[in-house]
Amino acid sequence: MNGRHPPKSDENPIVREDLRTGLTAEAIKNDILENLVYVQARIPKIATRNDWYMALAYTVRDRLLERWGMAIESLQQSSRAVCYLSAEFLPGPHLGNAILNLGMYEQTKEATARLGLDLDALISHEGEPGLGNGELGRLAACFLDSLATLEIPTIGYGIRYEFGIFDQEIHDGWQREVTDKWLAFGNPWEIVRPEIAYYVPLGGYTETYYDRLGRFRVRWVPERVVKGIAHDTPIPGYHVENVALLRLWKSEACESFDFQAFNEGDYYGAVEDKVASETISKVLYPNDEPIPGKELRLSQQFFFVSCSLQDMIRVHRLGGGVPATFDRRYAVQLNDTHPAIAVAELMRLLVDKQRIDWERAWEITRNTFSYTNHTLLPEALEKWPLPLFRKVLPRHLEIIFEINRRFLEDVRLTYPGDSERLRRLSLIEEADDRYVRMANLAAVGSHAINGVAALHTDLLKETVMRDFYELYPERFLNVTNGVSPRRWMLLCNPGMSGLITDAVGENWVCNSQDSIAGLESFADDGAFREAWRKVKQGNKMELARHISERTGIVVNPESLFDIQVKRIHEYKRQHLNALHIISLYIRLKRTPSLDVPPRTVIFGGKAAPGYARAKLIIKFINSIADVVNIDPDVADRLKVVFFPDFNVKNGQLIYPAADLSEQISTAGKEASGTGNMKFSLNGALTIGTLDGANVEIREAVGPENFLVFGLTAREVTDLKMRGYRPWESYEQNEELREIIDLVRSGFFSRGDRDLFEPLVNELLSRDEYCLLADYPSYLEAQEKAGKAYLVQGQWLRMSILNVARMGGFSSDRSIREYLDHIWKVDSLKASGSRGNGRP
Ligand code: T68
């Protein structure tokens, strides 16, 4: 496969006008009409916007499928492929991205215009598959984009949830969860593959027997078997012919399954409970909720992992491979511990099914897998109660016991007599109740373990994975996250992208780091700054229009847009931001002549449905907004907005409109962050703690272009060790006292003194996330931000420098690091030795 760019205009000599998938405006127009009639079954006269959207989506898909055929062929011919196993993928709307990556925007605009349609309106008509909670799923999507663009043979494996993340509505300031309806009008991007289906056993028991050759064996007699059916979505690379394959599994009941393939026991009872089978891929679990008791969640994890591994074995066979060379054929990344059961499942498939001996199977398994950790929060580390695990996966528990037995034997030899260490490293937690520790399983079964930002990897090595690091230091490495410059710059911010391309040429889209640095020399150019300002202003006006449509709040686009969008969580400290708003409000009321720029503070993000305090934080923000937004004393100088239903699509609107990016988590808690990168890549300045990737962003853009505040991770730990007494901050800081007393008085809750008591109480008594400790330095940094914004020329300079220096945060860079240090997979265009031909 070569890296030829698709033809871009009618004049291009290599246009395929004669083909159904031609890229001229006329070919596109004709295909839209054909798809409208023959796929969507509508005639133009009565077609709705949705009908036209569907017809256009099928038209673009036709062009993707043409590339797909080639990609599948290359996948089969390639020496090694990347398989990204992730319980979540958040690809965002497909249409605009696909049109952009295929290089067919201009022709499509012309084609739709000829049909009397507005292309941009059709693009914004599309909803999105919300098959993830937040950054972890979005990272997986950025990685597929980069893998496709770098022309790496790739399959992303996951679950086709019927109901993804809920839609968020705000009623009386409270979050209300509404069922996601992403499949209500059909999904034009996926291809159902009923012929690619696998049986997944669940429950039951194991028994021993002697096989025909008289060998002692174990077999699993499951209680039931579900079927997983492949649903494929092509993910296009940018201006290359390659596409990555996103293969998601939908569970179905199997009324009759192939007993031949499964002739190992009595399965007659295994086909009952059809409803339970279909339930498996029904709904995405929200994060931030305790999961130990959730049998369905464990079934989901095993379901998609088993289908994916069986699929890999089948494809490998098709290419003439044998199971013993599985590890040479695939590099499989475990996106957090959600797919960690893959370690035991591959062992089962190799040992029980393929009859490979244990030692060799273990070698293959470890060569195959690598594991990415995304969190240090102890409550988020997955562990399953043993009885539940045995009930769902009896054979896997035996396999895990055996892995553990052999592993601990090795540990004993390395650390004789150190029973404490043995206890900590064990795959089984032996407290009052026993648990299977998924992070330990992933660590033992992988040849590489990575964190997602430098600080996070360091802390990983010092804290939750310390014993593993001491045992296997060579397995640990850092790969700092990145985001796709296609979706998060070119697509969402065409104005700014145009300016960058005019300044440095178009190479930056795929080769960010080197090319975009050329922008630095424009930071002092008055005309360039003015153009930059105008683009930002336009983006802010667009967001202001949406804010007014969605919330009725009218905001001043000239004001400083101060934005915090991310999941709502106490460690992310949206309520620290809220305390600053109250402080500003009080100051403005007291001193009308205060020399600060007008500010609009915008929030967005979902709270897990069972996380009461996060939901109260949303109510808190909206309650402050209710008071501030109607107060004539601060009119036009301070506004507060909670933008409902933050998702990829809304993000594409929000990031480009930001002046100030709030990255204010307690140091040591946010593994990396990727929102921080999206803001900065769109010209926002960051106000942030030294947490996650903020540390590296600050180094890259220069400390003078970044507003840092707060305790460092080490200082947080020290403070807690010494004994943190948050009420002392309250007693010592007059302004803080005034703010907290105002909240307690019911001022923001129509006199209700109890409403926010759980929030205030936590802050004064425990303050787990150190808001009060960081409050004074946060306020100082905010003041600095306000002052800096008043000097527009300097602000613009800092904004341009942020973008110029952020090239390293492209997910292309992250993927190259995974390729070079973990996966060892060649680009399709290298066709030969490793490393050739990579951009
Ligand atoms: C995030 N984790 C990290 N988890 O919080 C963030 N959790 O710092 C990092 O940038 C990002 O991963 C990518 O590395 C998540 O988003 C989840 O969404 C999640 C989902 C299910 C269960 C637990």
C-alpha cells in the first residue's frame, strides 16, 4: 500500500470518475442520490435532513470501504498487527472526520450545494457513539486515528454497547440522566458481519478427564454460551489509503450452536436464558462507581476479550499461521485492566484448546501483551471477589491460580523470606474476603507496563506498582498521552488551522512537532496576532450562540472564556473553580471599579449516576450561576455557565473557544489528562497544578506561558503525613471564611442551609483533595491570568507560543513511542525492515 494522497479536485488526473466511489463533485453527488433512493429508500422531494445525512454518510462510507478492502488484505499480509483491546471507544461523530481525512471536503461541499444542501449542517446533524466514559475511551479513538494515519495494520477491539454513556440534561440545576439513543436512526458507519461470530462460554464448572491419548486434561463445562457478532467500523487515516478497523462485539443468544466445535461436555443446558445473553453488550457501565459486585461487568469484559482473541487466532490461521507463532503476529495492548482477563483467556485457548504446553504458552502470552495503567486512585483498581469470579469464569480462576503459583515461586527465590512482599504481589488478595487483582494479572502477563504521563509513571513505580517495578524494572516505561491534531485542530478549528498552514505549510497535520514549531516566529508579528485574535473571537461567538440556544444564558464574547470541561469528580476540583467564582463575585460587588477583565466561566461534564457528591457539585455550580447571572451589579463582568451534555461533539465546539483552560486537579491524582492538551493546542493558556501531563505541557510551552499553582504531588503526600487540618485554612484566611460562610448561609440555595452542607463539611473536616490548602495560590494565579488577559498583545503572543510548542502532544508521537518501544510493528509502507518509511 502506498501513501498516495487521495485526489482533491476535479482537475486531478487520477480521479476515478468512472467508479462508484469517484471523488469528483459530480460522482459524489450521483452517489448521494443513489444512496438516498436505494439505501435510504427516499426520493429527494420528501427527504428529511436525516435522510440526506444518511445518504451522504453512505456515500462517504462507500469510499472508506474501497480502502478497507485493501487494508484487510494488508492486514493479512503484514508481519505483525496492533490489536488495541479496550472496553471503551469514543470516536465522536464520523462524517466530518472521514470527509476531512479522505481529502474530499471541497468536492463534497460542491456536491451537496448542487443538491441544494448545506454540508456543514449535515455534518452537525450527526450524533455520536458514546461508547466510553471519558478520556480513556477518547484516547483509544485518537490512537486508532494515528495508527491508521501512520499506516500500521490495526484492529481496535471492543464492545458494541446498545446504550452508551447517558445523555445529560440539567433540570433545576441537577443532572438528569437520559438514555442514550445512538442507534435510534440506524448507524450508517458500521457493517454487521453475522459470519464473523464466536461462542463465549460462561459459568458452570470444570472437570478432569483423560483424552484419547490417555493424557490428563481439564475441561470447562459452562452453564451457558453466548454468541458475539462482529460489527465493523472503518477508521480512516489522514490523506493515506489506509484505514484501521474498529471491531465491536454484540452479544446474542445462540439457540443452536455448533456442538462439533464445542464437543467437550454436556452443553445442553447451555443455551438457556436468551435475555441474559443479549444483556451482555446492552449497556456501558459508568466509571467512578464501585464494581466488585457487578457480575455483568465481568461477563462483558470476558465476552469481548474472548471474541477478540478467537478472532485473532482465526485471522492468523487464514494467513497460514499456527497458534505457536501468535505472538509474532500480534502486539496486543490492554487499555487499563478492563481487558486484563485476556491473559488468562489466551492461556486457556493455547493450553486447553490448542494443546500447547504451559511454559511455551506463557512465553507467547507475555510476548503478546502489554498493559497501560490509567489511574492511581486506589478505588479504581479493579479486583473481583473470588466467589463471583469462580461463578462466572471457573476455568480462568484455576488458570490464574496456576499462574500465581508459578509466579510466587519465582518471587520467593528472588526475595527469600519476604512474606509481606509475596502477599502484596500475589494475584489474589487475601484479606477477610479474597479477590482477584486484575492489575497484578496484567502486570505479570505483560512484557511492558506503561503509565500515561511522566509524573504518573514515576508515581506508578513508587506506589501502586512499586513491588512489580522492583521485580521487573525493565518492563516499565512511560508513554505520555497525545491527541489527534486532525480532529482536535484541523476539524474543530478550521480558522486557526488555516492560519497555521499559511504560516508553516500543511506538514504540521501529520508531523506536528517539527513543522508547527515554525509558528514561533509569528508570535511577535502584529498582523498575524490580529488574525489569530479574530479566529479566536469567531470561535467564541459560535460557542456563545450555542450557549444561548442550550441554556438561555447570554454571554459576552469579548469576555475571558475560562473553561473547565471533563468528568465531574472531587479530585478534578470543579468546586475549587466555583470557590474562585464566588470570590470574584464578592470582590466585584464590593469594588465595582476592580480592574479585572469580564469573565465567563464555563463548565461541562457528566457525573457518574451513583456519585452523589459529584452531582451536588453540578447543582452547586448551577446555583452560583443562578445568583450571579441575574445580578445587575456584575452584569457583563461575570457569567457562569454549565454547558449540558459534554461529549466529543460539544468538545469540538468548546476547546477552540477557550482563553483559559482549567487543569486544577490535586497533584498526583490525574494520570495524564488529554483535555489539557486539546485546550493548549487550540491556543488557550493553562491555569493548572503540577499534575499529570500538565508538568510536561508547562515544560514544553515554557513556564512563562503557563499559570501554575498549588502543592506538588510530594507536598500533598507530606502534608497528609504531617496531618492536614483544613479548618485552619478556613480560620486563617478571611476571604475563604467569607465565601464558605456565604455558602452555608443558604445564599446560593434560596435560604436552604443544608443543601451544600455535604460539600462544605467535607472541605472543613477532611478535605481529601486539598482544596483549601491550594486555595490561596489558586486565587493568586487567577489574578495573574486576569491581569495578563488585559494586555491583549502579550496574551496573543502566549497563545501562539502555546500552539507552536505543543506539537509533541500529537497522538502520532505517542503511537510512534508505542511502536518503537513496545509493539515493534512495521508501517505498511515500510514493506521490509523496521523503521523504514515512517514519517
Ligand atoms: C483517564 N481515565 C485518566 N477512566 O483519568 C486521565 N475508568 O488522566 C487520562 O488522561 C486518561 O484516562 C487517558 O489516559 C479514564 O478516563 C475511565 O474512563 C474509566 C472507565 C471505566 C472504568 C474506570
